Amino acid sequence: MTNRVRIISRCNGFIFPMLILMTASAAYSQADSAKTAAADTAGIPLKYLVNPVWTSGTITSNVSYAIPDSVIRWSDYTYAGDLLQKIPGTFLANMYQPGAPSALYFDGLGSDYTKYLLDGVEMNEPTTSMLNLYHIPMEFAKDVEYIDAVRAPIYQFNANGAVVNVQSQLYSESVPFSKVRHLEEPYNYLITDGVFSQNIGYNSNIDVGFEHQTTDGRFVNSVYDGVNIRGKFRYSIDSTKQLTATEVYYRTKGGVTGGDLPYNITANIFDPAYYTLVRSQDANLTYLQHHLQVAYSQWDPRDSTGLLTATAFFDYYSFQFGDVSLPYYLSNLSRRFGANLRGSETIVGTKLNFGAEAVRDETYYNSFANIPSRNRISVYGDDEFSLFNFVKAGVFGRGDLAGSEFYPAMGASFGLGNESFELEAGGSISRHTPSMSQMYSKTQDFKGNPNLTAETDKVLQVKATANFGENVALFVKPYIRTIDNPIYFSANYTGEPIYPTISVANLSKRDIYGVDATMRITLWKFTAAGTFNYIYEKTDGSQVYSLPKYFASGELYYHNILFTGHLNIELGLKGKVLSTFTGNDFYPQALIYVPADVNEFGPFGSTDFFVRGRVGDAVIYFTIFNITGENYVMAPVYPALDNSFCLGINWEFLN
């Protein structure tokens, strides 16, 4: 059995579009690919095809939304943010600069409320609880699990907004397999990526990958250089048990524009000459990360849901921010290590997901604070009951002993339906502790607050899914969230400082009301798919516009298989519309997004034209961005790209 990632690539429009036709002529059909995949494992005894491969890294089968390999390889994304914004209820505060730490909001809550996992192990940095979306190794991914706010706190500490679990590839290749990817975009943005995999004997496999990203930058002081090296070793004890060792390494360095000066924002913000108004032409931000985990997986072939994984992990993080114009320099070194156990069992119509975790987070050096370590022991259980084959109910709970404080979480759900219609209502209550940087960091313009208290988060939601044959699918999720003692950032821009003064405190109450909806309609060879999000937020009784109140995106495309099954093609339009908002401004010294209430932006809209072509293992993408040349921003104050086009290619090889 061959499992592969097909990485979606985009390339700069400086290459003539004729290359699309030239490359497409070399591709071959999906049917041919299936034959090739079957031939990959010829001659290997069945017991060595490793049944647990497809389940390794799974958190739960009760995912709110899944992005499988079939979707990933047809998505023209350049980094994880482009792909994850397909999830209903998400808003991507895109800085439109390669390597920049764009933020993804899930139903109104930002990155510090979202936990990003690799095979069930957290990747968020311990000090800030943040993660740069460029550091999620999508080229390593087989599929992505998304768990929304009701159950998310059960599966990870402080995951009140969402859990995103990237399941990495596990290969079984009887002959050497390799994949290369090349991407070019404006401003000399280059990505070169390569993967190699090979079985070692009958019961083990090794795969390695390397990626290098560089750009001259679109703004003043926005050069970027990033390296990602990853590898995995798999040893199959027998057909139901396996050991894996995974290492992911990141090293990135870039300039930090800080965006246009917020107090100087004018109607001319979209004038390219305005882009030079940056906070500092000398600031730079450097990341380094090691992510190492060793896991044991066991799968019961008599029950496809019976899974047990035990993982030991160690992470090392370093981020350094420097600005000689202040002068200012921050160095932060942290690490995380521990072990977790996850399991799933089905007994007479009852499905139990369970787990336990022991973790130590350490910030062992910070230029501006003495940050104590945090030890945590966690246990959780999620029990679902099935009645009459169309009714299900679930109860779930979690307990975290963090330091000397105990933080419980609990919830329940009830649902009914069949393959055509499903309805589920659920709710949970959980706690969200302040990050260590919020409590202890003391920089020139940001001071931690040791008196911060944990938030109490209560959420209720209803999810309805309807499938009308194979032609129409609909999903709707209204929700209500109330947060007591919300942790809130505020910025003081008075006096025109280079960086604003940031304060953090507990407020009284934060209310969020929203609706997420998606629809997909297919008629003959045409498909229309769209997502609509509505969010209304009040903090201490005042309405907040840090995110658009309305946000919609969608695609309309033609899909066909041409040339006697040798070219699988999609072409069409995709676009977005968003209402007025004030947005969130990035603050590089603390790696946080702060509500920027200086100016209002929007409403905006944009449209792209795309062509996706694939036959077998050759994939080509051609996109014309912003074909109407609209001026808009998604994260003040970084204007989106003007009208431009790009071209990309991805190719897999069996040697």
C-alpha cells in the first residue's frame, strides 16, 4: 500500500502560460495512478503492508471537519494558512508576505486559543502559546483533523477555540519513491521541496524531506529565508503494531516590517509608495524549532476503531527579535517534553476515546523575564452511545493539574440522523489559563501581568448537515460563546511611538454569537461551493469589530477528465467578500495580535481565476490573483497583492 502527500504548488506568473500545456501533456490519468500504486507493493507479503498506517496520529473519529489527501492535492495553497481557511468558521488574517506569522481565527478566537498538533503532539511554542502557520509541515501531511470548540478543550490543554491535528504520512514503498516541488511567486519568492522514501527490508521504511524558502520581500525590510528538514522512520513489529520516530526541524530568519505605521494610515494606504512607511527598517525575527517524537501504535484488526498510541516527545524552541534602531534585543529559549497515551475502544454500541498526558513546559532563558516552568498532568475521556442506529449521545470531560491549580472541562452532545441528514447539539465549559508570556514577559513596550486569572469559557452550538443525493450538500452551525474574565490586549498609539505600548488584563465578560454555513452544488460538470461566516462580538458591553462581521468565500468551476482519461482538469473562479472591520495588528516583540481600533477597513471583495490540472503524479496550477485589481487588506496594515499570476508544478517519481 502506498500513502503519499501530493503537495499543491503555485508558481510566479513570470513564466509563460504556455508551460501549462507543455506540462499537462506529460501527465497521465488517475486510473493509471491507481494501477501504479497497486504495483508499488507487488511482491511484498500482505502482513508487511501495515494495517495501522492509516490511523497513526489520529486523535478521534468524531472530527468536526476533515481535510483528506484527496482535498489537499487539489488545493492551490502555499502554506498551512491557505489550506486551513477552508474550514467553516475560520478567518485568516493574512499579512501577504512569505514567512510572516499570519493568524487564523476559529469562530472569533485567535491563535493562542488554537492548538496545532502533529500526530497528536502539540507544536505551539510554550512561552507564547503561538505557532507560525508557516511552521506546520503540510508537505508532511496525509490529512488534517479539525475539532471545534465544544470538544477541542477535551483533547488538548487550553484548546478553547479549536484543535488542528496534522497526521503525517507513513510510507510503504517497495521501490524508491521521490517527489520534487518547485514554486515561484512575485518578489522572487522561491520554494524548493524534495521527498525521498524507501522500504528497508520488509518491515521498515525511512523517508526524508527538505524544503528551502526565500524571498527578497515585498515591503522594506521583509527579506525571508527558511529551511525545513523532516524525517520519519517506521518499524512494523507485525501487521497490527508499529514503532515510528519523527523529527521536524525549522530554521527561519527574516526582516520584520511591522506593517505601515498605524498612526499614519491614510486613504493612500494602497499606494505602493506608502509601503515604505514601516516601523523599523532594521528589525528582524529568527525562529528555530526541533520537534522530536517516538510513538508506538497498536490497531485491532477486528475493530477498525480500536486504536492505541503511546508517544514520548521533546521540543526545542528559540525565537529572537532584534531592532538596532531602538536599540532592542529579545532572546527566548524554551522547551517541552513529556509523554501521552491515547486510545479508542468500542464496546456494545459505546465508543470510548480516552487519553492521559504528562508535560513539562520550560522557558529556560528570556532576556526580559524570569519565567517559571509549568508542569501539567492531564486525563480525558469522551464516551459516545448509539441508540437505534440513528440516535447518538456523548459525554466528555477533562482534568488538568497545571502547577498547583486544577482546571476541569466537561460537556455533552446529542445527535440524530442518517447518511442524508444529521443534527447535533452540544455544549461545554472549560478554563483557559494565561500564557507564560502574558504573565511574566517584561519588554520595552509590553509588560506581563502576574495577576491575570484563568478565563471561564462556555459554548453552545448546533450543527446540521444535509446531503441531497450527490448534487447538493449543506452545513450550518450557529453557536453562542460566553467568556468570563476574558484576557484582553489593548494598544496605546498616542505619541507616535515606533512600537505601541501594549497592556494585558482581565476584563469582565466577552460574548460571541455566530453562524458558520457551507454549501456545495454540483450540476453536470459544474460545481459551486461556498462558505459564509457571521460573527457578532461584545466585550464588556461594547461591540467589537476586530474581525469582519460578515465573511464569505467560494468557488465556481468546471471539472472534467479529458484526452481519454489522461487529463483531470478544473478551471473556474474563486473569491471572497468581507464587511467592515478594524482588524488585528501584529506585535513582533511578543508575537501577538492586538486589536487595532485606529482605522476601519472595508468592505472588500476580490476574485481569482484558476486552472488545476492533474493526471497521475503530475500536478499543475495556474492562478491569476485579484483579476479586478481590487485594493483590500485582511490584516491591517498589509495590503493584498495587486493583479498578478503564478504557475506551479509538483511531480512524484517511482525510481
